[in-house]
Amino acid sequence: MLIWKYLSWDPLFFWQSCCMFVKVTHAGVISRIHIHLWYASAYPKAFLLVNSSDTSYMVEDNQMIIPKIPAGVSGTALAASLLRDGWSLAKMYAKYQEAVDAVRHEQLGRKQSEAILQRVLYELEEKAEVILDERAEHERMAEAYSMINQKLRNSLSEQDNLEKTIQELKVSDIFIEPADLRRHERDYTLAQKEIVDLQKQVTVLLKECRDIQLRCGATGLCSIDDDTTVIRTVPESDTEKVISERLLTFKDINGLVEQNAQLRSLVRSLSDQVESREMEFKQMLEMELRKHTDEAASKVAAVLQRAEEQGQMIESLHTSVSVY
């Protein structure tokens, strides 16, 4: 008690005595506190905690704040200041230990973050070439897709045009009358026969040309046999034989011209006859159709009248039955 009373008069002597007392009693622990207090005076930023909401370095505990220590302050002065403010050695050591733990935790987290970043960077460097290749492949695929899409659009437009053409052809085929079809078929048959006749005439002309060339002494031309012909083998009827004998044989070019004129006039007359016969046949068919239609209408009217009479009879029977 006397020692504490005496030491309370001189703070510096009190601090030195406390340090000696601690060294005697707890030399293994408190001596480190003295050394760390000196280290804190030399490097205050490594010792003091950092407040996240303030830019100055300070420690706050139980509404007790340690201000930032200026450079050049000794550990003794710092300890004396803290002791005057009510801090104990154990509390100072606890705060120091908290600061050291926080620094170590921060360093450990920083090392882990750096390791993760290094690993990510290494993976990115490894995959950079693959990513570039995939990007180039994606660009090529995009170009190919655009080209295929354009071709598809063109094909669809062509398909639409073809469908419209098919629909128009179907509509035109629907509205073509049977008479027109028969007329086209007849014209086609006549054209085929005319082709055969012209082939016969051309054969005769070629023979005459060959004879003329032989009489004139021309050489170097391919000979045409009498049996050679360009006429298609078609079965001929009696009428065709008569036409071949009388209208297809000629002696010279003038005879050919006359025969062609006769053939044209004959074709005109035959066409007129065919048209007149078609008109007569059409009128006859219309008359027969009208006749059959009238007969069918009369039969239908008779059937309807008979059905009406039977209905009246049935109704009268119902009335008579209901009366009885």
C-alpha cells in the first residue's frame, strides 16, 4: 500500500516500477507487452485498429478512443498516456493481440485472394486460344447461317411463285371447256398427219434432186436409196391411200405447188364441214338434253303430286281414326 501511494505521485516512476514488477512476477508475458508498446510507438499503423467509417487510425472500446500517435513518441510515453486514461496492461495487450489477429487475417485473406486470382489468370491464359478459336468458329457459323437463311428465303419465294403458277394452271384447266379440248386434240391429230404428208413430199423432192444431180454430173453427194424414207411407219387406211396416190404424188415443183393449193382448199372445206357438223351435233345434243330434262321434270312433278295425294289420304285416315 505504501508503494502504491508513493508511486502515485510520479507517473514515470510508477511506469518504470510497474515494468520492473512485471518482469519479476510475470517476466514471460508482460515483458513482451513492454516491447510491443515500444513497437507500437515506432509503427503506430501496424498496432492500431482501422475504423471503416473514418480515415484516421484509432481504437474504440467502451467509449474510450486512442487518438493517432504522432511519430517520435516513445513507448513509455504512450504507456503512461494510456494508463492515465484508465487502460490496464492486460487490456492493452488484448487490443494489441486483436490488431495482430486482424492484420494476420487480412494478410491471409489477401494471400488467398491472390492465389485465386493467379489460378483464374492461369486458366484464362490456357483457355484464351480456345476462346479465340471458338469466337472465329462462331463468326464463320454466323456467316454460313446468314447465307443459308438467304437461300432459304429465295427458295421459299420461288416455291410461292410456283404454287401460284400451279393454282393458275389448275384454274385455267378447270375453266377449259370439253369442246376446246376436243378441238385441240383434233388439231393435234391433223398436224401429225400433215407432218407425215410433208415427209412424203420431202422424200420425193430429195429423189428428184438426186436425179437432177446425176443427170448434171454432180459428184461428192451422198446417195439416197430408193428404199430410204423418213416417213414413220403408220397403218394407212383406204382414205389415206387415196390421198397418197392422188394428192401427194407430183412430177415437178409446179405440180407440188398446185397440189399444196388443192390440199389447202380441201382442208378449208373439210374444216367448214367439221364445224357445221359440230354445230348440228351440239344442237342435237341440246335438244335431246332439253327433252330428257322435260321428261324428268314431268316425272318428278307426277311423283310429287302422287306423294301429296298420299299425304292427304294419310291425313284423312288419321282424322277418321281420331273420330272413332
